[in-house]
Amino acid sequence: MTGTGKLLRLILRRDRVILPLWVFLLGILPQVYLSSFEKIFTTDAERLDYAHLGAANAGFVALYGLLPGDSMGELVVWRAGFVPVMIGLITLLTVIRHTRADEEAGRSDLIRATVVGRWAQLAAALLATMLGSLVMGLIVTASMIGGGQPAGGSVAFGVLFTLSGWIFAGVAAIAAQLTSSARGARMIAVLLLGVAYVLRLGGDISAQGDGRLEWLSWLSPIGWVQRIFPYGANDWWPAVLGLLFTVAALGVAGYLLTRRDLGAGLLASRLGPAHAGPGLSSPFGLAWRLHRGLLLGWTGGFAALGLVFGGVGGSVVQIAESSSGVADAFAKIGGAGSITDAYFTSTAGICGLIIALYAIQACLRIRDEEQSGHAESILGTAVRRTAWAGGHLFFALLGPAVAMAVEGALAGATFGDFGPVLGASLAQLPAVWVLGSVAVLLIGVLPRFAGVAWGAVAVCLLLLLFGELVEFPQWVMDVSPFTHVPQLPGADFTVVPEMVLVLIAAAVGGAGLTALRRRDIPA
């Protein structure tokens, strides 16, 4: 463990922007829900009607989990039911970034050449991530107590958030030992996260019905933490189960680390063919090979979101009719259209913000290829820089379009209003491309700070969550490109703001490509 403290300080320095952002934003999110609910539900009857309708709807149960009670605190916990998945995704990506990704890039060789113990790098990555999760849990607890909620339930709520991070940090630590590539480790960890979510979903929906498959939720770490039921049962046994799982996962990861060589994985890599096929004869073919798994994974996830959002849409009218506050909240989001129009406006905006993460991830693959040395091998041939980068950028444009089209089509088909819902989803694309173009600009002009592109999504999320609550001036809200997207399907479609966003994305992205063409590689 020698050198763990110094490596921990290095990780905190590298993540000095990203780590505080996700810790603060996710930590304060329950307080945002609490403030919103206090404004929406002006009477206890409205809150009770909302709780009963939400608890009885299979779509809501699939998305958020079970709602065992109807108090304000329990409603907030239930509304934050998808947040453990977000926490798990962020923590597993963070751990893999500072372990397997550093090994793949060669940084671990330099670190291990100094006075550093064998477990130090893994321990530092886990400590940074788990401390971040702990701080996030403390923010949840303090903010909910400050909002007037019971202290016991608020502590349990904070534990729920903390354990969500700890559990999947352990999962990521194991995945990092299995493969020799960061991409492979991410795929394994994200797949396990998806399986955990599906098991929780299946068990909870069964619990709502005959209960024959309710046991599936107990196979899922997400199911464990949600069954703490803060502000209700405050059951600590699922928390103990999650803590034991974390300890066991960390122990397994540490043992597996001793069973492999630096840079290698426990799962043997398959030898590729001696000669590349015709599909790899162009920069586009190579980009397809590198991006296809990511594209298929995101598309599958958005297909599931489309089915859930479409299924929930049928109950939105009932919920809005039970509470004038809910109706007013949807009207603020979706304008003057019907309640269902406003609902699909909000879901399209949420999906647009999420898929912007894919667009930035696809753009940053250019920087990853540069840092790994792969770009030099490619550009040493007759391939031009713009053609090489363009192959990756094609998927930054195509991927969001495919995922949003699938989500909108399935949501519209499930709800029974195909065209307008699909149009609302596709209308988000210019705003998504603007955020992707910011990543391209940073790669070209300030390549060392390319990761700051994630901050653009964080700013948009901050404005979405707190803009109305804090009453930011309109010019601040206009910083987010999603503010300028037509609020379909309730509003009339106007082509001017869409074209302006497209032109901004083209100009910013073009400037980034020009800078990339003129600078040194690697830089």
C-alpha cells in the first residue's frame, strides 16, 4: 500500500472538476425533488392521490421502484429511484479510468517504477471514488434534514446513495482485473449494472402483481439499497448486505490483482486474424469497429426508456387530474399543449441531455486514440487527419440520432401517438450536437483539457434542475442549447432555432477540426 496517499492526491487533482460536480449535483438532487413536491402538492389529498397512482403504475415501478408509503419523504426517495443507477455508472467509470485505463495508456508503468506498492493504485482509485460517494450521502442527509424531513430517514437516504457508489466501485475493481483493455472492463461493468437494474425491475413489477418473481430484486444490489425504504421501514438489513458485498468485492479485486501481470488481464485476449478484412480498409470502417458496441448498447438502453416512457404516458393524465400542481408543473415544461404533450416534451429533453453523454464520449475517442499511440500508426499511412477524425465524429452525429429515433418511435408506438412523440425526440438533436462540438473544439485547441467537455453537460443539467427553482435570469438559461429547442409536441415547430443550433455546432466543430489538423499529434 506504499504511496497510496500520494496517488490519492494525484487522482483528486486530476478529477478536481468532474468529481465535485457529480458529487454535488447528485447529492442535492433529492432536495430539488423535495422543493418541487412541496410546491406541486398544495394539499395532503393531492399528495396521497399522486402516491397511490404512482405506486399502482407498472411503468413508474419499472423506472423508480416500489413505493411502500405516501409520506413526502417516501415520495422523494421513490422519485430518486433511478439515481442509484446513475451513481453506479459514474463510480464504475471513475474506478476503471484510474486503474485499467491508466495501465492501458502506460501511465501505470511510470507510477510503478517509483516507490509504490502493488495495491496502491487500486486502493487510491477506490478511496477517491468511495469518499466521493460518502460525501454525496452526507449532502443528501444534511439537505433532507434541512428540508424538515425526519433525521432517521434522512440518514438512511444518505446511506442508500453512498452504498450505491460503494457497491459498483467494487464491481468496477473486479472488472478492471479481467481484461487488458479499459473498453472491455467498462463493457463488463456496465453489463453487470444493466443486469442489476433489470433484476430489480422484474422483481418489483412482480411484487406489484402476484409476487412469484419478487425474489429477483434480492439478486440485485440496486434492489438491496432500495429496500432500505428510508422514511418508511428504515430497514438496515439490506444496507448490511450491500456493505458485505462491497467488502467481498474489494477483497476479490485485491486477490485477482495479485494473479496477473501489469497490463494484462485474467481473461486471455483472442488473437485477431493475420490480415484485416475489407471492412477495416478505411477510417470509417475502423471507426465502425471501435464504436459499434457502444452504439448498440446505448440504442438498447434508449429502446428500454422509450417503452417505459410510453407506458407511463397513459397514467399522466390521471396523475395530473388528481393534482393541479402536477398539471401546472407539466405546463411550465411543455407549454400550452395538453398534459401528455407536456409530459413527452419533458421526457424528450431528459433523453436529449442523456444522449449528449454518448456524443461527447464518441468525440473523446479521438483523444483516447491519440493518447494510446494508435493515431500515430494510422496517420503514418496515407490517411488524412480529417478523414481519421471524421470517422469518429460521424458516430457522434449518427449515434444520438439513432438512439433518439428508437426512443421516440417506441415511446410513441407504446402510447399510441407515433409521429408527434418521435418528432419531439428528434428535435433535441441540434442541441446534442452543439455539446458534442464543444468536445471537438477542446480536442483541437486544448487537448489536455478535453475532459472538461463533460462539464458542458453538467452545466445544462444544473440549469435544468435548479434554473426554475433558483429563478435564474433568462440569459443564464439561454446558455443551455436545450433552452432553444422547440417544445414539441405541444408547441409549433420552428426551423430557425434548429438551424441556428446546427450552424453553431458546425462552426464550433469545424474550428476544432481545423486546430486538430494544425497541431502536433500527440499533444
